[in-house]
Amino acid sequence: MSDLLDVPVTTLQGTATTLRELAGGRATLVVNVASRCGLTSQYTGLEALQQQYGPRGFTVIGVPCNQFMGQEPGTAEEIEQFCSATYGVTFPLTEKVDVNGPGAHPLFRQLTATPDLDGAAGDVQWNFEKWVIDGTGRVVARFRPRTEPDDPEVRAAIESVLPG
């Protein structure tokens, strides 16, 4: 297994990078996102986390996925416009990827090995599943889709990985 931070990713704008470069060596919350999901309103909470914790060495990274009932059908431009205009998203987004199955992006092949709070690892259940990663690339927590971004356990996991 390669180092999680060195997994190649592509930004929504088409720039090849790595999770390390995209996060800038900061603690990160990686979330698979979708624009037409019943949980899409979680973008509000994700942006609030970005605004609150960003100055303290943290970033949210959204990863669009269309694997769950076609809830992210848009082009990169449509996704970016939706996130910016509807939710004021300032955190980085990657290109649309698969998170489960044989075509799963290498990032998610590694992330899904991490168990959630109940000890269950494996496939992403739905859009808006979340992983807290420290600045060294260690996954410290996994939260299933219905766990809201402002949940006290999410906040505690983020605060546990913030620099000094």
C-alpha cells in the first residue's frame, strides 16, 4: 500500500496532483460528495468546517461521485458552479471518481480499509461518507454518510489532528 498522501488525484479543473499537495500538508476531511443527493445540504456544514478550522491547519477535500443512483451527473464545470453558487464552497474538489467496485479510485481503495466507529470497514455506503486524516496521512476516523459535518464526534476527530 502506498502512502495515502502520495496517491495521485486530479482536481476538478483537471490538474494532476496528490492528496499531499492538495491538502498542503494539513489535516484533512475527505468526503465523497454529490449535487443531487438527499444529503447534499451537508455542503453547508462542510464549508462551515473549512471556515472554522482552515486557519488552524485544516482543509476539506470534496470528491464527487456518481455511483449512487446517478446523483452527480454533471460536468466538472457544472459541479464547480453548483458548489460555488449554491453553497459557497471554497474547499478543493477533485475530479469525479468511483469510490467502490473494480474501478474504485486508489484513494478510496485505501480509505475503505479504515473501519467506522462501529468497527466496520469496506465499501462506501452512500454519498457524504467522511474520513479524517492527519497531516502525516494517517486516517484517524471514518464517519458514515448520515453523520453530519457538525457532529461533535466529527469535530473532536478534526480537533485531534490540528497542529499544536
